[in-house]
Amino acid sequence: MGKAESGTLVAAVIQMRSGRDVAANIDAASTLIRQAAAAGATYIQTPEMTNLLERSREDLFVKIRAEREDPSVAVFAAIAAELQIVLHIGSLAIRTGADRAANRGFLFGTDGVPLARYDKIHMFDVDLPNGESWRESATYQPGDEAVVVPAAGTLIGLGICYDIRFPALFRAQAGAGARVLTGPAAFTRQTGEAHWHVLQRARAIENGAFVVSAAQGGRHEDGRETYGHSLIVAPWGEVIAEVDGDAPGYALATLDLAKADEARRRIPAIANQRKFSLAGLREAEAVE
């Protein structure tokens, strides 16, 4: 689990309503990042797909660029250095080939240099009861590496949106010492209303960790509707900051890092975890 940590971290979640104009999205994010930094935040997180929400695959590939050519990467690196903050861009749509992309998160240090990149592992391939159908894997290449990075005086585990439904990812990060877990998202309104808060709180409680998840919110130019309610959850499961509703804005909280160690002493679920095998029933037993 790593050694106990002391100190505090002032964290902020940025809520956006990204549209189809990359430059406008960069400007909107930059304004809110500056506001959160002026309010005292030293770790600031933006949502999934900060640079672009575009449902049309054809139009998406007209607009996205390789990482070295992406304008948002350069702008956000410069802002991190200027404001002397750890800036977590929840994710950007980054071109990786002629017809493939990555849903890639970036963590920039106070000097503007990327401390880590994370490609979303779990692809949102679902058919929802209201008729919405999503096939993220048709466009995005999934990542295959979990990321824990030292930053802002602690260890931070990186995740993106649908990842929050896969507890093993966050347990592995917590087991490696992460006391801040993250789930920047563009949750659909339907799934958000049903599951957003409980999923964020569950990942915090079971791992004794802070969970910081910035979100997209509202009706977007491409027609989708996202839930908003960007959250910061404490290790005992209480919501300590929230952007209430789906409008753009930010919320801020001071994270007392010792609270993670306190929660893990109260309920040592990570330390108590045991390996096990799964025994299947024989066919005759199953029939009975």
C-alpha cells in the first residue's frame, strides 16, 4: 500500500459542454481552469473529450490530430506551466492512424511537461434501453496499461468514464499506493441518473481513496446529452464537492490525504484481500 501520506491537496473538477469546435472547446476549458486556479486549486481536472464531442465518425477524423500536432496539447501544457498547477486533461480525441484514434488522458506537471498519458482501457460498446447505441471500439483503440503517477504530493490513478464500472482497475491502482483515483467522464444522462453517484462513491469506499471525476454536462451540438454532476468523493464515501446540475462550471475541495490512510485502517479491505479460485458446479448439481 505504500507509506502513509500527510498534507493536503486543493483539487478542482471542471464541468464542460464540449461541442464540435475544437478552438471553442479549448477556450472554454482554459477559462474555467484559470478560474479554478484563481480560487486556489493546485490539481485541476477536466472531463473526458475536453477537445471535441463529435458523434459523426467522418467529421471527427476531419478535426482531430496526432498528439504532436494537436493544438489543445500545446495550450494545456502552457497553461499548466503558467499557473504552476498539476493539470489533468481528462481525455482528448487523438488521431493514432488514418482511421483510428485514442481516447487519451494527459497529466501535465507544473512545468508543463506531461507526467503521464493514459489511453482508456474499457470501450463503451452498449445498447441502452432508450434506444441510444454506442460503439466506442469502432473508432478508438483501447489502451492496455493502467497508470499510477506521482503528482501533486501523492499517487494518482488515471481512469476515464466507462472505466469506473470495472472495480479491478481501481483496486489495482489503490493496491499500488494511489490515494486519488480519477474518472473524468462524458456519462450519458440516462446512465448518469441511474448510476453516476453510486459508482463514484463505491470506488472511493472500497479502496479507501479520494475519487475525482470531472464531467461533461447538458445537450451537446452533436445531439448527445450528458449528465454533468462533476464530483469529488472522500475515502469514507461522502461527496465533498459537486457541480450541481449539468451547466459548465467548477467545484473545489481540499483533500486531506491522511483521510485515505485513516479509511484504510478502519476497513483494511486492500490488506485483507485474498486470492481465490472459482469452482464451477458440475452439470448434475446445477440441474438439481
